[in-house]
Amino acid sequence: MAKYILEYLWLDGYEPVANLRGKTQIKEFKSFPKLSELPWWGFDGSSTRQAEGRSSDCMLKPVAIYPDAARGENCALVMCEVYMPDKKTPHPSNARATIPDDPGAWFGFEQEYFLYKNGRPLGFPCGPNNYPYPQGLYYTGVGYDAVGSIAREIVDKHLELCLAAGINHEGINAEVAKGQWEFQIFGKGSKNAADQVWVARYLLMRLCEKYEVDVNFHCKPLGKDVDWNGSGMHSNFSTTYMREVGGKDYFEALMGAFDKYKNEHIAVYGPDNHLRLTGLHETQSIDKFNYGVANRGASVRVPHSFVDNGYKGYLEDRRPNSQGDPYKIAGRILQTVATVPTPGGKAKQK
């Protein structure tokens, strides 16, 4: 038997953006523990806006486990759902529990973010009105003037930590604005990619503690009146039917449903999205819905490969923002997809 350091992670009850929380416990196992071997664990919900002091117990249900290379051997990260004390009722803050179980659903999330130090993005000159050169050379940029040194070190180390954890990290790049970066996560199943995004966010934030740098996930941290891109979390999605059957008629019906429920989508696509979805900086206006082939200014970008393959494959919803909860995003997308009938199947109502 060996002692293992287990970091239990969960989302608190803060709104409109939940915060990651974590606490550590030590358990003995013969080898790296399986998910089924991990115990439930209680915590003080009154300190996380998930319970009142007179009845403060909440329960953590392990739902995914990853090796924690940053801490060393015999260490693990445990993503959890929050339940009520009866261990049967999901807590109202538990968005993961509302996602339909669909092993045929695939998601790819493109997480953009800014690295901040001393109240400004890394690489921004000091002073209240000082800005670097306008955006243009920073996207996928190379060299100190484009990306700096600390940022490159952070994102490369983050990539290593994610891969060591078994996260299906698909890549990184410097983004359009100075100090802005992106990483991409892909997962099969309706919840897998979202689990991995939250753990990847945790690894990035914990890593940045060492550099005295903050990760700013706000979708428009520099304000709406400056000519700098905001941060999104473009969400690529497909189902078994979309990949294997598809067709133009189904695609158009699906886009009709996305238009019909556009307000329901925006409601869970991250706060302050009105600052980002303005119709500028590669976005559609927040009150409109459209789609277009290779159109990065559309609500949904349709890849050329999708059309060339007989309207089969994946689509990219570009409206979710960088603060969005991938659990809520995945759940809403699948909820809308379910309203579109397929041959031999029944559509579900809203």
C-alpha cells in the first residue's frame, strides 16, 4: 500500500461565474486509484455559497481522476460534482449533472485567456493609458516583442502538465491581443471534454501562482471601447448522427433550432458577452444568429470539410466566451440538438 495525495476539485456556488475550489486528502492504495475506489468527501458549503451555516454539509462525488505530475509521483487530481448530504440529489450549482449522457457526442473547446500581472496583460507598458503596438503581429507570434519570455514559459509548462495528466490537449497558440493565449481540449462523450477543460484551467491557475501572474478569463478585460479582441471559448461539437448521416436538410433544421433558442444559448455562454459579441472583432451581434462557411464573424462557423463531406462532421459555435462553464455550454448544445428530429427518432421539446 502506498500513500496518495488526492486533490479534490469542484465548482462553488458563486454567480455568474463559478470558481474552482480544491482541498487535499491522503489515502492509501495498492496502485494509482481507479475512479470507483475514490471515496465521497464532505465540505463546508457555507464557505462556498452552496449552503447555510446552520446546515452547511455538502458532498463531493468523484467523476474523473488525472495524474498530477506537478505535485509528483502518487499524486492525483480528482474532478468532482457537488451533491446534497443525501448523496442522491445534485446540488443546484451542479451543472454537470444536467448534461445528457451521450457517448456519441464529441466536443472540442478552444479556451482563450489573458495572462495578467500588476493589473495589466503581460507585455503591456506601465501606465494607465499606455498600450503596445496594435494587434496584428501577436497572433501565433514569435519573439520577445510579440510574446515575451514568461508567457511562453508558462504556456509550454502548462502543456506539459496537461499531457502528463492524460488530458487530451490538442495545442496552444498566442492569440490576437498582446498577452492573450489559447489552448484546445477535445473529448469524446458529452462530459469528458468539459471535465478536462476545468482541470486544465486549474493546472494553469496553479502554475501561474509560482510566477505571481493571474489568469484573466473575462471575455473583454480591456473594455468594449478599445480595439482589442475579446476572449472566447469556441465550442466545436458533433453527434454520431452529424458525423455519420448528416445531410443538408438536417443541417438547416439544426441551424433553425439554434436560431430559435439563441437567447437560451446566450444565457449560459458566459457573462458580459454583450461586451464581446458586438459584430466586430470576428463576432456576430449578441441579438442575432447566423451561420456561414468559414465565416469567423458568424454565430456558427461551418467548416469547408463539413460541406464537402455531404454536410457531415462537426460545427463550431463561436458565441461561448472564455468565462463560460463548459458543462452548461455542452448541456445547452445537446439540449437544442435533441429538438431536431432524425429519421427513426423523436425530437425532444425544449
